[in-house]
Amino acid sequence: MGANQRLRQRTVWLLIIVLVVGFGAVISRLAYLQLVAGEDLQQKAVEQQLSDTTIRAKRGTIYDRNGQILAQSASVWQVVLSPANFKTDEQREFVATELAEILKLDKAEVLEQTKQDSYYVVVKRKVESEEQKKILELMNQIEEKYEIASVIALLDDYKRYYPYGELAASVIGFTGSDDQGLSGVENEYDEYLTGTPGRLITATNANGTAMPFDYSQNVEAVDGNSLVLTLDETIQSIVERHMKQGIEDYDVYNRGVGIAMDVNTGEILAMATVDGYDPNDPFTINKDDRKKIKEIDKEYLYENGYLKENENPTNKELEELLATARSEAESAALSKMWRNKAISDTYYPGSVFKMVSLSMALEEGTVTADTAFTCSGVFELYDKKIGCHLSSGHGTQNYTQALCNSCNPAFIQIGQSVGEEKFWEYYQSFGFSEKTGIDLPGESDDIFFTEDGSMGPVDLAVASFGQNFSITPIQMITAASAIANGGDLVQPHVVKQILGTDGSVVQNISTDTKRQVISEEVAKEMRNILEQNAIGGTGKNGYVAGYRIAGKTGTSEKLSDSNGDNVQDYIASYCGFAPADNPEIALLVFFDTPLSGNYYGSAVAAPVFANIMGEVLPYLEVDAQYTEEEAANVDTTTGTYTGLSVSEASKLVNADGFEVTIKGEGTKVVSQVPAAGSNIPTGGTVVLYTDENSVTEKVTVPNLVGYSLYDVNYLASYYGINISITGAVNSSDSLSTAQSIAEGTQVSAGTVVTVTFSSSSVND
Ligand SMILES: [Zn+2]
């Protein structure tokens, strides 16, 4: 067989591939192809030409709001065999051995494939460039070694990459082996992302009797649209980092949720379900669940209803049941892992809902500044006794005090003033009876007492403090955003723009305001009350020094014990916004089943809320405004001292309001800690290093947990580090509860450690 003939045969082979599967790059090279192969091949080509001839499009890219790539399709290859072209077993043996080696496949299986009577057998998909190069070499080898038509082909394929791994996985979602969106935005916007497949139009017969065909006409595939999300990768990272820390610190059994939302536009800036999964590898179950599945045994079968108490299965039956149980457990573990709890889980909102109940009463005018609410520690309603978290009672309170105390008996009275009918009207108006309509798959409905909103007096009493009806976290933060923005219920959304293949904007997704639910005045009053709550009420552990925070804690009982230890499970949450006088961002933090002992929203969720806000607000360039008490601890920004002479730098450090420590023997500053632009308290220490040797000097971070602010300041200066503080710093009974860098860590002198303060006097 001459070289020309081999080339023609290979072209024929490629044509068949195109007929069978159809790939754009291959097709464009095949225009005006003359088919002049042997009759046998021609016959096969004709037989197969009616097969699928779709050409795959490249899937669109997903960006965050600042253009960071969150999901992208990269070119990879598909390795295909044409075993019908083999002439001898020796050839099959050689190719199977080499292919199995390069592609890390089982040789026996590849050898089986080389024996099939076919021109198209997929050996491996999504092959990356390193392997692709080796395959190309192998193809050359085969051509030199054997006088046969091409037996291997490399076809274009695409693979989806998620450069940030776990980040925002529950929102972005992932794709399946055929590039179809299976969850999250990948699924919701699949039709945009997928693009338009190309098509091979018609094979026309050139001379009317036999070959050749003329394939001049084909429709090129059109790449998919790209998406710009409303998510901000930086805010998302901050939220996830602190949520992870919270899950570890409070031994959270059933994961947590963090949502950050622009209160005016409904744009979701961050949405996290933590722990999540890696969308690059979405079918790998996490280690803990894998272990549990592996441990499924006979006892498990009895405990979980696979076997009845007195059933005695044969060994074969037992094996089958175990396999079924394991596979069901695997499916359950996967769907749990992929679940976007922020929109798919429902929970009792608990005391966070008091911001809604009070809004109703203020809007209806059923309570005024003069209305007094009394709490004796317990409220009796018919034969029911409903307790307050402060069993000694809160005494007489106005509505602001009632919210700051998070007093259940007071809120029962507030709920009663509104009445069942109005309560249900506002419940609907605030958007709790319908899905928010967020552009993500899997949003759940609420569960109210009855479908038509009718309820008894006891139902109303417990509803007024957020118990016994279930809503989703996304519904709660949407309602809180309405209070924050002056009364408008806006639709939350995660996609900001749809882009064309050339990057032009095809569609802007604008703010969708559904309705005004409360007046500007009531919203303003609520912001004021919630700010007072964050400064000195039960919400004070969510406070961030220098920022005007408004917020509310919540601790709610769960319907059942998911932990399986027959102990009541709780959800600890905190929902708030900032700045209180002109809110931009709302944040909801939610931990499902903290097992560390303390399960209150004030103890578990509030500090995490404070830590997130403490980083997000400076990032959003919200101006800090300090109270007088905070002035002593006010954070100041460090300047650039590196490159200056020691004396010049020292003067500048002092002028900026910091103490100075010089390390080393040099005359010029070679580096500084903290770095330029860091926020540390006025009076903190800036360490200037004057030679390379001094830079390597380290100090050890001490334990900073369990102390008063005064003691922490003392420890910081003793150990040569700086601290930045978040949480309840205005409260005299506050103690430090967490530190951002672990005790014992070696750091450069002057490093900033963030210390969280909490008051343990609030249990709400
Ligand atoms: Zn009370």
C-alpha cells in the first residue's frame, strides 16, 4: 500500500468518524472530500452515514462579578479506535499494550476493543495534552511499523475546570460526562451555556450512481454564552473561610450556610454551603461518609429496615442487601453533599423572625413607643406555658427593649396585637409563602401551619417568635433585606449578565422589585432597633467595632434529631446588615446542629457573622465610624516604611500613631510587619527590620482565648504581636472566644491576629 493510498484510507476513516459522531474541527478539514476507498469501506460508510451527526459546541465560561473565572471549558481529546483496520493479532497486541500504558487502562479490556468489528470504539474520553502527545507519537510509530490504515484517532473534546475548587460549588454546580449541567448555575442556565451544536447537513451524491460524496455544507457549532455571576470571589472566600472555622470551633454536625446579599439589588454576593465539594471531582464522596458506607453491616440492615427483626437471610441474600444498602447510602451521601442548603433546606427561623413580627406591628400601628410588654419568665396561654429564655423574666419593656432582650412573652403580645389574619397577610407579603424565585435549581417551599394561613392562638403565639413554621435561609435574608432597603422585597439572583461568544453583553439581569412590604418609616425604625440590638442587646456578639451593624440572633429547635442521639438538635443563626443607617449588605449565618455544648445563635453564629462583616465591610470600602469608647481601640492603617532610613521610618511610624520596634543592625528598613495598608489598633506596634537576618526572627503566638480586652492587649504587646478585634467589645462581660492564628504558631514579630470577643450573658 503506497503512502497516498494510506492517506486516502485514513481520510475515509475520518469521514466515518464524522458521520458517526461529528466533530467541528474534523469536519472543516473534510470539505470537498473525495471518497475513493475500497468498496467494502464505501459500503460501511453508506450504512453509517445516517447516524448522529451533531457537532459539539464549547460550553460558556462562568465569571464572578469582577471577571474571575469560576468555571471554564478547556480543550481535551477523545481517543477512538478503528479496530476494523487491524490486519494481524500482533498489531492488536502492540496497540493495546501501548494504549493501556499511556492511558492507564486495563490492557485486557483495550485488547478486547481492538478485536471488535467496528470503525468507531471510544477508548477514553477527556484525555489531556500530556497523554495526547504520547498518543500522537504512537500514531506515528504505528504508521512506520505497519502498512495499515489509521487505527487510532484523536477527536476534539472539552473538559470543565473549576479553578477555585470547592469555592461556591453549591451555586456554580458541575457538569456530567457529556458536558450537561447537573446542578447549580450549570444546570439552571444549561441552555445558555451549552451553545448550539453544529450539524453536518446532507451528503450529496456527486455523480448519481456511486461515490464520491460532497460534504461542502456543514453548520459550525456556536459556542455557548458565558455568564457573569453576582458572586464576588473575595467575599465568597471570606464567608467560606469563617464558616469552615465556625464548623470546626462549634463541632457542627450538619453543615452551615452563609449568604451575603446586596440589599438594594437582590444580587447574591456570596452563598456558601460548608462543607461543600469539589466540582472538579463531584462524584467522590467525602472521607467520613465513605467510611460510614464501608462500615455498613448486617446490623445496619436490621436498624434501617432492610431486614425485619426475625428475618434470617441466606448469605447470597445478605450480600445483595448489603450492596443495595451501600449503593443507596452512596446516593444519599452524594445528594447531601451537592445540596445547596441556602435554598433547599427549611428551618424554624427562631428569634431572627422577630424582626418581621415587630415590622408587622409597627406598620399596622398595633404597638407604639408607649406600649408596655411584661415578662415574668413564662407566658400562659390556655393550658400552654411558654417560657422566656430568661426564666427570671424581663419585667416591663417597650418594643425596642423587647427585641433587644429577644423576649418571647413580649413577642407573643406583639403577635396577638397583629392578629392571625394580618400575620398571615404580612407573612405572604414578606415572601415567605412563595419561593423567592432565585435563579438556581432546587429551591424549597415554606411549611406553614395550614395552607390558607388559618391558625389558632397558640400557633400565632409561637409563630411570633419564629417557631413551628419552616422557611428557607434565602427567604429569611430576602425579608431582612426588605427591612434594610426601606421596605422593598427584591428578588434574589445569582446571575448578573449573559455574555455572547465575543464577550458582548446579551442580557443584563436587573433588579426585580416585587412589592413594598413596609413603609420607609417603619423600615427606618426597625434598622434603628436592630442596630441597638447589635450594640448592646442579645445581638451584641455580632458587633464589629467601627461599623454600624444591625442584626438579630436566632436559636431554633429542629423538627427531629438528625444526629441520631435522641438529643434535641438546634440551628444557630444570625441575620443582619450594615451599615445600619444606609445598608448595603445583608448577611445570614446559619449552623445546623452545633454539638460543642453551646448551641445559641448568640454564641455560635454571631461571632462568625462579626468576623465575616469585619473583613467584608473594609473590602467594600464602607467608611468606619467609631463610637467614643472605641476611639481608644480604633484601627489605623499602617504606612509604607520600607526603604527609609531607620530614623525617618521611626518618626513616621510614631506620627501614624504606632509604637516602633527595630530589629537588626542595619541603617535602612528592609521590611516591616504588619505590611503597609494593614489595620491595627492605634498604639499597636510596627516592627521594622533592618537586615535580612533579622527578618527571619519569629515570635510565638500565645493563647489569646478566655481573656478580657485589657488582658488580650497586654498579652499582645508582651509577645510582640498586634491584635485586631471583632465581636462584643462594648460589653464589660465580654471575653475572647477565638483567635485567627492558632496558639503556638511561629510568626514575624508585629503580625496581626484577629481576636473575637463574645459576651456569654446572652443566650439567644
Ligand atoms: Zn422575657
